[in-house]
Amino acid sequence: MALKKHLPIAGLGLALIGVQLITAATGSDYYLTQLTMTAYLGLLIIGLCLVMGYAGQISLGHAGFFGIGGYTSAALTTVNLSNALASGQPVVRTLDSLGILVHGQNIYGETLLYIHPWVACLAAIIATTVIAFAIGIPVLKLKGHYLAMATLGFGIIIYRIVLAVEIFGEADGISDVPPFPLIANIAITGDIDQRVANYYISAIVLIIGMILLQNLIHSRVGRALTAIHGAEDAADAMGVNTAKYKLYTFVVSAVFASLAGVLLTHYTGGISPSDAGVMKSIRFVAIVAIGGMASLWGALSIGLILNFMSLRGLFGSYDDAVFGTILIIIMLFAPDGILRLPFLQKLMDRRGDKS
């Protein structure tokens, strides 16, 4: 039973390795750039699937959490504190003595002093957790379209903040975000010479995320979430602390989105207001709906396919229109997700019987 539970994870790992080997054999390594970005976005997708499919909550503000993570890390790692250190400001001197600051130079030979990406990442996760708690406590008392509108409002607020605040680059966003160092000379970066390494880093991060959420939904917490999704009032009557589980699930999902924002921002070297826009949130909701709200594997599979196609520019200027159209079609003809269509469900059942 334990082995069978981990077979899908092993299959995902083998599939990701196979994709890289195919790109190497065909000389199409350039695809790895979009595939790496897709893997980081997959982290957000599975986190959103946890909220929508298992806690039964609709969130139209997850691009906002993505933006909080990306913008916080980008701002902290691009602010130049060299003048503050030279003037002897005690806070900056203390941070430098603790090894929290990184010394470097830009392409013009100017001295740079910025906060270490690991510290910036931790700050982004903490900020996201605090904001998710602050938003979740009042908002998750709402249901249905009221909840959707409240989370949509949150997403709009985040978008307007990053668009108007100078430290976040306003309409231009933040560029020249430094690489995220890992071990030895390996870092999360868009450099061509580390393209393969970064693909595998993103794959490992995604697999770890899937393992964590798979263990969660098969635990006591997961059974409680299933009960809440099925009949919240009945679950509450049976002693399930529905408010606590919904809040914690919302926070976990927000942290997944924030981490995706941090890693993708360091990989691409920048972030813009559109990355935290409302249309991105709607796109993420559409992907989860297409894959099946109560199916992590369905949401992840569809997310990897559609995000890769979008990043490759296959939809052109009609990108948002395509996702909107797909969402309408799915809601009309396959409200449980495309993988729950009768003929696909029968095919999966037959494969399960044979195994």
C-alpha cells in the first residue's frame, strides 16, 4: 500500500527526467527555460488546488500572494545598502556582522550591498503567512461568490500597491534580481550554463511540494478537509473545527504561492505588476478547474501543459481570452474537471483494475 501511494511521485520524477533527456537528444535545450518556469508555477497550482478542491474555498487572489513573495524578495535583494554601511548606520552594521548582507558589484563596477536571498526568502514567507492569517480570519467566514469577491478585492489591492509604490518599481517592476545561491556554484538563475541544473532544481522543488500535499490530504487533516468540502455544516456538527482547518489550509496554499513567486523571480531576474494581476489569478483558478478541483494530479498535469504552452507564446495576444474560454467550456461540460469526463474516468478505472 505504501509503495503504491508513492508510485505516482516516482512516475512524475521519471517523466521529468525523460523530458530533459529528450530535449538533450533533440538539441532543444531551450525548452528547459519555460519548463523550469512552468514547474515553479506548478507549485502555486497544487497549493491552490488544496484550497479549492479539498477545503472547498474559491480564491481569486493567489496571484497576489505570488506577488508578495516575488516582490518582497526582489526588493530586499536589490536595495543597495552600501551607503548606509559607509555612514555607520547601526542596523546595517549589525546585519553585516551577522552575515545577512551580501557584498558585490554591478556591471558598472559599483559596490553593491544587499540582503542575502535566503534571508529575503524567509522574510517573504513570514510576510505572506502574516498577511494570509490577517486576510483569512475575516474572509474565510464568507462563502460562495462572497468569498470569491473578497479574495478578488485582496488581489486588486496587492496589484495596485506594487503598481504605485516606488520601492517596487511601480509600472516597470523590479529587474536585476540576483541569483538565489544553493550549494557550491549552483544557484537559481536564468544563466544558460546552468539551464539543466535549474530544471532539475525546479523539478525537485515541485516533487517535494507534491509529497508534502499528498501526505497532508491522506492524513487526519486531509480527511477533515474532505468532510468540510462534502458538507461543512455536517462536519462542524461532528466536531471538526472547520474554521481552523480552512484558515490553515488557506495559509499553506498562500505560502506555496509565495515560494513560487520567490523562486521564479530569482530565476527570471525580475518581476512586474502583471505577475500579480487579477487575470493571473483567474488563470490559475481556470487551470485547477480544468484539471479537477479535487485532484492534485489533474491540476498539476493540466497546469504543466497549459502554462508551458502559454510561456512558449502559442496563444499570442489571445492568451487571457483562451484561458477564459477554456474555463467557460469546462464549467459547462466538465464541472468536475476534464479528467473526470466519463470516458477518461472509465479508462482510469480499467487501468486501476488491471494493476
